[in-house]
Amino acid sequence: VQLQASGGGLVQTGGSLRLSCAASGRTFSSYAMGWFRQAPGKEREFVATISWSGDITYYADSVKGRFTISRDNAKNTVYLQMNSLKPEDTAVYYCAADPSQRAVVAGRGRYWGQGTLVTVSS
């Protein structure tokens, strides 16, 4: 599985962005997916995850209520809708995939995308 993240950019505080992660391969629908982020000088942190079926999602407390993860298995794509963005959301965002959602949450996903930069100006 190859993952290609896109949709990052520069946005003002309070604005919105939608990230996409397109996956290659016919087994996408059997993988749990997740989003992580890494801010400058900080460690990578978990943001959100979604099960293969789309019915189980988890979010980091820092984004709960503002971000929404979703997927379209017909398009082999997972999305991260980010609303009410804050300067502290500035980071490179990565998508990850693994058959195990637990592995995704733990940051041990088998496959990773290349990252897309989100910058939130104050």
C-alpha cells in the first residue's frame, strides 16, 4: 500500500482545511487508517483514527470536536476535516495504515504517507 497525503496549506486561525490521503492497492478497505502530526521540534503525535469499516473513530483530546476523520473506500481515500484551526495545529500531517487499528493508534502502522504541511497563522 502506498499513501499520498495532500491538502495542506496556510490558513488563518479559526479557518478550515481538509486533508486527503489517497491509497494505492485493492486492500485499502481492509486497513484501519490514521492521521498523525509532527510540529517543529516536537515528537510525532496521534491525531485521529478510523476503522476499516468507518464505524469506529478515535481522536486526540486536543482535536476532539474540531477535527473529523472519514473514509471513502470506493475512492481509496481517507480524509481529515479540520475546523476551528489554532496556531498549535501547525505541523506536518501524516497518514498511516495498518490492518490493526490498535497498531495505527500506537504509531506502529505498517504504511506511512509522505506528509503534508499545515500552517495556521495567528
